[in-house]
Amino acid sequence: MLDSTFSLLYPNGEETAGEKVRISDDVIHELGLDFLIDLKNSNLSEYFTTDKATIEYRIDTMNDMMENPTIVDTLKSVLKLLNDIIELRHIKSETEVGKNYLYSITEIELYIDIVSRLAKGFSAVRDRVKSSAFKRMTETVIELSESDYYRDLNRQLGELTAKVHEVKSITIGVNLDSEFRPVDAGVVSLNAEQFKSGKVIDKILRMDFKDDDYTCIAPLVPYTRSNTDNAKIAFTNAFNNAMNDIFKSDVRQWRQLVQGYVLSNTDFLLRIMPEIEFLTKALHMLLALKSRGLNLVRPEIADMDANLFCAKGIYNPCVALRVDAPMVKNDIDFDDNAKIYVLTGPNRGGKSVITCAIGQAQALAQLGLPVPADSAVISPVTAIYTHFPSESGDTIEKGRLGEECDRLNKIFDVIDRHSLVLLDESFSSTGSYEASYIASEVLTGFSMIGCRCLFSTHLHELSAQLDEINAKCAAQGGVKIDTLVAGIKGAERSFEITRAKPDGKSYARDIAEKFGLSYDKIMARAKARR
């Protein structure tokens, strides 16, 4: 039996202290992570970790799934049966049938089916699994399925369910008083065939005009269309209670078994059900990327104190899955030469795309998954924060700039040097002079804290202030700030990101030229209209 400490996601069975990553649902949504991994039974934020051993454990687990489709098919089929158990327990808890022993038999049937599918699926890959998670699960499930106890359980259940399932109908007897009022009612017999409706049309279709003991004379009132659901439920509960009494002697011996051995196993499987969903949904995303010919790489996890993010050939997986076009890949290095970048470039030049791509790669690594890149060395972070354009209702009361400043102030309250902060077009609600002033103060603060940060902005003037900001921060022990540029070739956007000084004027000239607004073209048209 798999013990209660087993987990597909945690090598020690559960998350340890200090592993948690602060990432809100809003950040998950803004980075498109909920699009990449759409979970129904848990929240994606629960699975982020800072622990290197946990990340390596999960990547090994995922590699086994990618290399052995049988594992995925097995887990998906088991996931459906586990959902059936949850639904069954919900029915039992919400209605009177919860007292019915027969529902316990159904749960045992589901459990045996689960073990059978797990054993069959993992036996097929027994010699191919490499991860400690699936090695342990494979050996345990096979051992369980081959045990004398399990075989005996399966045999006894088969005998009992055969007896239950052979019942196709029951005969109900009702005693009446002198005024034809029912005084007693009960099951008279169990029948191995279904009764006939007794309707004329059915007799004609069967060419059977002779009534017999299995022909209905008149339907019971609760199942006519004119009756309420409450009447039908009351009748069903009465029927279930009667059937429960009939089979009580056969089923009572299972009560202790259901509450003990079987329930402990199904409860364990239900506990890892969210983990199975997470792994299968994540795998779906990874396979979709691979089917488009895109690379995925096992990240090298560096020490947190190194505060590294060095990725070659990084791309945005959300864009890759939504756009049928070749992906532009970029190299990004957060290292001792720069922990903070100011990214400038033309509108729709790829600034937002690469900003999200950095956050996505960091997040996927800390979910224990391969990252969309050709190579990656990544230090875990304790938190990921975004400062993206917001449609918050607070803009009515505070104004858009006030709302932006308020959100950024709250980020400053909680970040440390092990945080990742991503800003996209912050302070675009005010003039460039005021925005550049605020941005320079914010960058100084990030530098002194030492966090990893990308500031994507339209403020080309800000880059001219970086030498002054860096000199001030260096004197106080701050980290270095550098510039990135979203590339443009002629009048066309290349979406390539390079480490260079920006030239805002060249963007303007190229874009103006593309739309016929160069000096020569304007003057030629002006002269033609004189």
C-alpha cells in the first residue's frame, strides 16, 4: 500500500517550511499561466516551490510522463474514476442513501478498478520508469495487485456484486385496510427479470397480449409526470432503505473493510488527485509546444543567493500556442553585470511579450517543469510581482497615476533581493518628464533592494539617466541597471531583444517613413497641392 507520505510532487511527501512562493492569482493570470495550465480541482499558486530537490524531483517525474504515454493514459483514466468516487461520496452525504451499504460496494468496485488500471498501466512501463516517484508507485501498485489480500477482496466482491446486480426488479406488497388505505408496505420478492409496462402499445410491439406475473397493472404514483421531485425522492429513499435491509446480512461484513483498508487507499488516491491533474495538464501544454517544433529544456537550478537568470533562446509559450508563426527567440542574462533592465523599443515591438516570457520561464522552472528555451540557468525566487496596466476601479477615486503608484508602493512593502518584479509600461498615464522622474526613483529603490527586475517602458529618456542612477546606487551598494532594446529593422519590427543603448528617434523616423510621414514625402505632397 502507498503510505500517506507519498507524493508525485514532493520527494518527502509534502511541502516543507520555506518552500512557498508568493504569487497571486492576478500575477498568474497576467503572465498567462492559467492559460498554459488550466486547473479545475486546485489553484496553480499551490505548486510553486523554491526547493531545488523538489524541482528536480518533479522534472524527473515529468520526464517519465513525456517518455511513456502509457503513464499519462493510465493516470487520466484513474482521474475519471476518482471523480466518480467524489461524486458518490457527495451523493451519500447529501441524501439518505448515505446509510445504504450498497453504495459502499460501489465505492469498493471503483477502488478495485483503479488498482487494476494502475497495475496494468505501470506493469507495462516497469522497466522504463526512471523517476523515484513513479518507481515507487509502480512497485507498490504491482505488489498490491498481486497480493493474496487484494485477490481475495476482488473475488468476494465479485460474488457479492453478482448477487446484487442480478436483481432486475422487485415485487412490492401493500396491505390495505377496509377503506383501501395502505397500512403496510414492503418488498415481497427480488426478480431476475424486469417487469413489463402493461401499456397496450408495448403489448402490440411484443405481439404479447397475455398478462403474466411480470406485467404492470398500474404505475406507482411517485413516478408519474404530475408528481413533484420530493415525492420521487421520498419513494426512492424508501426503496433504498428496503434494499439495504435485504442485503444487510451480506454486506455488513464489508463495513469494517470499507472504513479501514479500502477507504485509506481511496483517500490517499483522492489526496494526490490534484497532483495528477496538475501533471497531466502541464504535460498537455508541453506536448503542444513540442508539436510545434519548439524547444523545451531542463533548467539548471542555481542557488537562490546567486540570483541568476541566464536563458538562451527564450520564447513566450502563450504566444507560441496562439499564433501560427515562427517564434523569435532571445537571450536574457540577469547576472552580476545587471540585475535590473530597462527595456525600450517601438510600440508592438515585443516588449510585453518578452517581459511575460521571463516571468513564465521563472514560474515554470519553479513549478518543476521544463522551460521554453534552448538553455536556462535559473535561481529560484521567493516571490513574483507584476505591475502591468490595470483596469482597476480604483482609477475612479485615485486617478490612473495614483492607482499605479499605490500598487507599486504595496510591492515595495514586501519585496526583497530574492524577488522578481516585472513592470510593463508603468507610469504611461502621465507626461514623460513626470514619468521619468518617478521611474528613476523606483529604479533606485529596486537597485538598493537588489531584486531582479525588468522595466518595460516607452520612456526612452529614462535610459539617459541610468549612468547617474547607477553611480548613485553603486556608492550605496546597489546592483547595476542596464538597458535592453526591442529591435527594429528598417520600418519592420524584428521582436529581437538586444543589450544596447536605445535610440528613440530612430524608431520614430522608421515608423514615420513606413506611413509616409518623412520630410521629403510630406513636402512633395504639400507642393503638389499648392
